[in-house]
Amino acid sequence: FKSQKQGLREDIRREYDKTSETILAIEAKLDEENKKEQRDEKVLDNLKKTIELKKKDIGQFKEQIDHIDAEIKGYTEAIESLYVTFPDIEKYIASV
């Protein structure tokens, strides 16, 4: 189960990276458009809106990654506690 969560986290991280690269490309295009003498305000607005949407996507990806990290940590702690308590359980069962 832990490996499935790690795989999912990796998929989300890849989407995060891809979206970050897209933002950089759009920002470069926006800079390019701003340097033109005859700017198309419609194009500029569309680029700005796209950047805003992509930044929202990145925020969601961060939240998902943080949530998965917390789940993985919880699973890891639960498993570690079982390893610690298992010898005590064995001793109890043997004494009964």
C-alpha cells in the first residue's frame, strides 16, 4: 500500500514539475508579448489568466503531495509501532 501511495505521489510530482515548466514558458511568452510595440491586450490577458490557473493547479498538487506524505508517515509509524509491540504480544500469548 505504501508503494502505491509513493507511486501516486511521484505521478503528482511529475504533473507539478510539468505545470511549473508550463508556467515558465507562458511567463517567457508574456515577457515577449510585453516587449512588442503593438501589444495585443487580449493575448496578454489570456496569458495572465493561464498563469493564474496553472498556479492554482500547483497549489492543489502541493496539497495532494503533503496529504500523501502525511499518509505515508502515518503508515510508517503504525508499522514501526507494531514491530515494537509484537514481541510483547508474543510473550503475552506464550504466557496464557
